[in-house]
Amino acid sequence: MTNDPAPAGRDAEIAQLRRAEQALRGAHLALRESQRAQASLMSNLPGMAYRCRNDPDWTMEFASEGASALTGLRPDMLLSGAVSYGSVIHPEDRDWVWQEVQSAIAGDRPFEMTYRIVAADGALKWVWERGAGVRGQDGAVVALEGFITDVTDLRRAQDEVARLNADLEERVRQRTAQLEAANAELQAFAYSIAHDLRSPLTSIDGFSHTLEAQCGEALGTQGRHYLGRIRVGVRQMSDLTDAMLSLARLSRVQLRWEDVDLAEIARGFVQQLRENDPAREACVDIPSHLMVKGDPRLLAQVIANLVGNAWKFSAHKPRTDVRIASMPGERGTPVFSVADRGAGFDMTHASRLFGAFQRLHAPSEFEGTGIGLALVQKIVHRHGGRIWAEARPDEGATFYFTLGDEPVP
């Protein structure tokens, strides 16, 4: 009697079929779950996911549930062709949107754009869209896939910010124009006053000399002392008017822009100071060259004022020490400095330092008009730079300044 292998073979086939059936059922369930999860994800997105043909009507092959909230049209209306998405795009934006999409496809890149649509209820909305072309095996674009979401609130906020900025810019422009006009009037007023004061000051000085020459004996010692005080006052007033005229003229000066050696200017000025005060023991350290671009006349005033102040405020010290130098600053811009070991000042008063007619020392201590540093600051600003100082009382001061690459009007 022989054993028939057929039943055993049939059992194996049945078992294999059952395993295949279970695997297929599992794959089907997994696919349904994937589709369910995808549908759930699409329905919860704040916008519309889509797939459409690459035509101006945007003929839809798929539209998520978000289409209703976005356009006011049910997905089936877009899919059936009852209404095309192309007709929803604002007429003024329709051609532009189509051209943007075609340009992106031609460049084989995603497209991203913001445009307007008109919803079913007539509401105008701003939407943001990002998508890409889907290519077939032959490389041709067979569809567009992407996502569209409502950004109306964001766009309104951006427009409001832009409006506020434009309004602010206009207010700033008007205010700047008013300040410039007021500043011009003030400069013209200062120039006029300083110019008109010259004549009476010259008369007072001239008559004081005539009075002394003709009536000197009758005036006596005290009378001549009073005349001397009058001439000192006239000279101080004359110096002030000259300083005011220099400050007023500076805004009108057309800057010459050429190579200037600050070190050479400093050496020439220090030589004058030594000749005027030969008895002073002084050590002045000046590098061989400090080359800059600017107006030679005005930069000479900067050096004259800063070096002159260092010399002046060191007068009460046993020895005058002045150092002129430069060092690299931010972004490689040179920072120039003039340092001394003289009287210095309290940094709590530094805000007054560059104000016109502001003095940190009494006139009886150190002479001056109080206009020099204001003039220096204005010249530096016109050269596109800035100036500042560091000091300690009775230990000296250091003034730093930078210069720009081009003049400032």
C-alpha cells in the first residue's frame, strides 16, 4: 500500500493561501488606515490641499475639505467642474498667478506666491500657495499638487504696518523739514548778530584808545585801569563773535575732499605753541604720518582746537605731555586721539562738552570762548565721523574722533 502525497500538498497550498489572504487583508486595513489618517490630516489643515491639471482653469482632481472654508465651495463642486478654481482667483491676479506657476515649472522648482481670491459669498481674501509640478515617466508635467491657505488677517496686518510706517516716515519728513528750516533761521540769525556786533565793538575799542591818548593824564590810574578792562571785554566779545561767525559759516562751506596728513598739521601747530610759550617744558608725541581724506582747512581747525586745548589745560602742570595717535576701530575704521595729562574734567558733565558756549572750567582758570569743541564736533560730523572724550579730574583728558569716507551735506 502506498502513501498519497496529494493531501499534504493541498494542505500546504491552503495554508499558503490563508497566509496570503491574511497579508492582503492586513495591507488593505493598513491602506484604509493610511487613507483615513490622510483624510483626517487634510480635513484638519487650515487650508486646502489639492491636485489639479496644469491648465488655466486649475481643473481639480482632488480637493481637501478645507476648500469649503477657504472658497465657500464644497470640494465636489470643484471636482465636478461646476466651478473652476481658476474662476475663483481675482481677475487682476489670474494671469500673473498662471505665469508664476509656469515659470516655476519651466525652472523645475516649486512655486510660492500670495494673491487674491473672491470667495462664493463675494468676500475678498488673500491666500498663500505653495506647490510643485508632478511629472510623468516621460518628464512632462501631468498635474500640480500643493496647498493653499488664507492669510487675509496677516496681509491686513502687514498693510496696516506699511500704512503706519508710511505715515511715520511722512511725519518724520515734515518734522525734519521744520527742524532744518528752524536751524537755518537760527544760523542766519546767529550770523547776522555776530556780523552786526563787529561794528559797535570796533567803535568801542577805537574810542577807548582815543580817550586814553587824549585824556590819559586826566583819567588817572584808576580810569586807565577801567579803560583796560573795557578793551579786554571788547576783545573777549570780538572773539565770541568770530567764533559764532565760524560756527554759522560752517554749514554753508562746500567741503574739499583730498588727502590730508593730520600729523603734519599737528607738528606745524605745536611749533607755533612752542614759539609762543618757549619757557614751557613740553613733550609732544606725534607719529610720522596720519593720512586721511577730508577738507584740509577744516581738519586743521580740528587739530588746532584739540591740540590747543591739550596745551592750554596742561598749563598748570610742571610738564606738558600731549600724545597724538591712531588705532583701529570698528570695521577697521581708524580712531584718532589727542591725549594730555592736564586738568581733565568730571565725566558727569561730559554731555555739555560739545555744546556752544559750554565751559567745564571757570574763565579765571582757563581762557576761551566755549565754542571750540562745538566747532570741532560740527566739522567731524560734516566729515561723516563722530567725536567723544574720556577724562578724569586733574589726570588729563583724551579726545577720540573718526572720519567718514565721504562728506555729509
